[in-house]
Amino acid sequence: MKASTFGLFGTGAHPTVRKWAVWLLRLSIGSLFIASGFAKTIDIWGFVFKIEEYLSVWEMPEPRSLVLTVAIALAGAELVLGLMLATGSYRRCAVWLMIAFMTVMLPLTAYIWIKNPVSDCGCFGDMIILSNSATFWKNVLITAGLLYLALTNDKVKGLYHAYSQWILAVGAALYAGALSLTGYSIQPLLDFRSFPVGIPVITDSDDDEEDDTFEFIYEKEGHEQTFTADALPDSTWTFVDRRRLSGHDSDRTELVVYDESGENVTDEAIATEGSQIIIVVPQGERADVSYTYLINELQRTIEQQGGSLIELASFSSDDEMSAWKDLSMATYPIYSAESTVLKELSRGDMSAVMLVDGHIRWKRTLGSIDTEQVAFRSGQQAPDLSRLLNLPLHKWLLYLTLGLAGLYIIVYAIDRSTLLIKLIEKKRALKQKHKDKK
């Protein structure tokens, strides 16, 4: 390819101009990969659900373990490659791996834009929602930038010496792994969904408000359609969201709870005063009866403190719901809610959400709760669950991020100090050589 093809910025450009062009692309493309990888690793459950949504559309169901492994690997790779490119590390390898990545993503996003099998590609998780067309053109620009860097990136030095770059890659991989595994086993360390900790789980509503004040959005084969309460679609459609009519529109997804007869009992089921634990089961087929004992202990403990426990579940049929009630031998009420909303409320196949005066205090997967922690003997005081199980997840994220940033700063300082020592030694050698000549 001729140098003139790149004219002002290419291989034949002035070194200073080329340097600025390379660094601009490194930082911009690297930042996009970092943001995309971070959004996925911070909420790996959301990425798992998105992959399963794709597989469902393509009728290619795969085991959850395989989907989880692929999700962690892809999200971590995006984050690591973004950091490597942004710092100018592994100048050839990082760029070509990104190009290989885009050879898959570019045609995939073109297909999604044209066929519209899903409402959004999930490139930035719930952190940033882009239209399918915007996602495609973003990837076109990224690919063009990477092709330019494939010819010029190795001609502009990075921030770190080659011998220390492996430390940066390992540190970034460990950071991504820590975010993913913590988010999967407990809850995402940062919540971009409609129900973050600290807000009321249901919005205020008038007592005389009926379902006809809402419009209901359902999706089928990538096509979204709005329905009214008296004309809801059949079971082949998937519920997406519920929005207020008459000027009361809101971007926040609303939780609606139904009883066995299909009546809206949200106001009766969700406690707005005192303490309450909600057991969340977004996919009934994945409900695990082995958690029954833990749920019973949580119920016993919360009721000892004057609170209550309910379960919100989504099953594909009333028969499956009845079978689950019999199998779990629940003495607490079990209500139904839309699977999509429950996935937003809390991550995990089975999880618990603690409410205090209607506001979310904490969320945990049931697998992250030790039964011995919440159990107590007769005559003993019940543990305060609002404090005992409330983990400072946002602080964990801060510590992990500061740790990664500290690693990069320390390695950079060592790199620069080594260079300084070499310059000092070279200067001394020149002085000594000058003296010897005299």
C-alpha cells in the first residue's frame, strides 16, 4: 500500500502528526473496549442473559456453565485489550487481536441491525443502551481505526517497556476476573438497572390507579409491540416493560406482582413499612429446592424481628408454579412476576432482596448466604439481617480499581526510574571517557 494513501496521517506522515494520530486512536478505541468490557464484567449475569437471549433466538440452547465461561472470557478479553491498547502495550498483538474480534462483531452487528432479532446488542450492558444501527456504525469506525493502527501502531512507543507489559496484562485479567466472579456469586458491584440499592422497590401510586393507566411492551422474534391491559398478547410474546400513560412516562421498569388468579397485588405483597425479604426466582426451571432450608431460616429470622418474607417467581405455566409450591413446602406467600423484571430486580437463579420501609437495603444470591449466619436458637436474639448481610460492594469496587490503578502507576514509576538510571550511567560513562581522553 502506497504511503500517499495515508497522506497526512499515515506511514509517510510527519512523525509528530503520526504520533498524535496513533495516540488519539489508542485512547479512543481503547476507552470503548474498556467501557464495554467493564460494563460486562461488572454485571456478568446481564451478559449471560444476553448471550442466552441470542441463543434462544437462534434456537441454539447451551449449558449455563458454557455460557458463563464464554461470557467471562469475552468480557475479560475486551477489558484487557482495551487497557493494553490505551497504554500502548503489546503494540502488534493487541491491535491484531482486536481486529480478529471485530471480524466477528462487525458482521454480527450488521445482522442485528438488519434482522433486529434482539432489541439491543448489549455491547455496553445496562450501562449504555445503543440502538442496533448506532452499534453497527460504531463498530465500522472502530474497525477503520484498528486497520490504521495495524500499519502504524508499532511505530509509536507506548508508556511501558516491553519487559513489564506482562504485569499490566496479568493485573488487568485478575481485575476483570474479580469483578466477574464477585458479581456472579454475590451481586454486581455496580448497579445500572432500575432497582439499585437505596431506592424504593415500587413507585408511589394512587389508590384508584388501574392497569388501564399503563401500556405494556412485549417482544417477539426481535419485534417490540405495545399492548393495552385489556388486549395483552399470548404466551409466545415476552414481556419487556410497563410504562405509564397520560404523561406519566418513566424510563424505570416497574415491578408488578400477581396472585394465583392473575390479580395485581403489588401494593399488598410489597411492604412499604418495616422489614421484608423478597426471594427472587426469575427462571422457575432453574429453581433449586436445596435452598428451601435457608429460605425457611431467613423467614424465621425476619419474622422474629417483626418482618415478613415473600417469594416472587416466574414459571412458564401455572402447573409448574403449583409443583414448585408443593416441592418447596413453602409457608410463605409465593407470587408471580415477569421474568425480565425479576432479572432486573436481582441477579442470580435464586436471590434475596432485603427491604426496609420499602427501600432496597441489600441484594444477595442465596448461594452467597451462609445458613449458620442467619440461624439462631430458641431463646436467642435473632441476628439483624439488614446489617449482617449488607456487604459494602461499592467499596470493594473502589478498592479493586484503586489496586489496579496503583499497579499501573508503580510499574510506570519503576520503568521511568530504570530509564533515569540508564541515562545517569550513560552520562557518567561519557564523562569518564572524556576524562580518559584528557
